Amino acid sequence: MSVPALRPFLPADTAVLAAIFVASIEGLTGDDYGEAQQEAWAASVDDEVEFGKRLASGLTLDGSPVGFASLKGKDYVDLLYVHPGAVGQGVAAALCDALEKLAAARGAKSLTVDASDNAAEFFVKRGYEAQQRNTVSLNGEWLANTTMQKKLGEAEGGAQ
């Protein structure tokens, strides 16, 4: 299956990307997070206006329309979500490849992400290394994640 074309986020994409965000959490995180944690996490997009502002505040790419990723500043992966129906089709890799190249072009020497437990293996396979474990409060629930970092320009994990 071919990887979807990537394009910059447009404000009209907000509702679709919010739906992908929720579907990803509901469909992919059940082994690592409880139902109350998933609900609290998914509720982060209940205010679509605020979610749209978050997407617009970084460099957000849309993998039309099965995934999206957002680079905050020049060196932080803020968001990377893929619809459960598109997992294993190269969407996350294409999005991550693009963010890594854009970050490097912006002068970043490394890229950092706070990876959910279910996403950590994906980032490890791409050359990210765990830096620290975190516990964050989100809508009244505590969720764990791992801060991971990858040095850019060294043995890139993605295809050219």
C-alpha cells in the first residue's frame, strides 16, 4: 500500500484530525492505559477551537486523512497520531521522516518526544533513546510516558 501524501495542516482539518486523535487513543492504547486514562486523554480535543490552535501553533502535517504529526519549535515532536485502520502501512514512519527532515533543516541537532507507552517501541526502532519516565496529570487522570531523544544527521532510521 502506498504512503499517503503529506501536506500542511489547514484549519478545516481540525475536526478530522480530532477524530483521528480519539480513534487512535481508543483503538491503540488499551494495553497500556485504563479506560479512565483513555477518556481523559481523548478529552484533550473536546474543545476543537483550542485543539485547532494547538495544531496551528506548530508545524503540523496531515497524512490525508489517516494520520498527522506536529513539530513544536524546531526540535520537539508534539503530536503523532495514526488511525488504527492505517497502522502498519507506513503512515507514522512517513510523518516522522518528514518531521525529522524539517527539524534538521531548521537547525535542530536532535529531536525529542514524550512518547506514550504504546508508541515507545516505534520510536526506539527509529533510533530514539529513552531519557526519562514521566507521569503527567491530564483531565484528572495520571498517565505515564517516556521522554525520548534522537540525534539528527546520524544513521537515519527512515527511508530516503
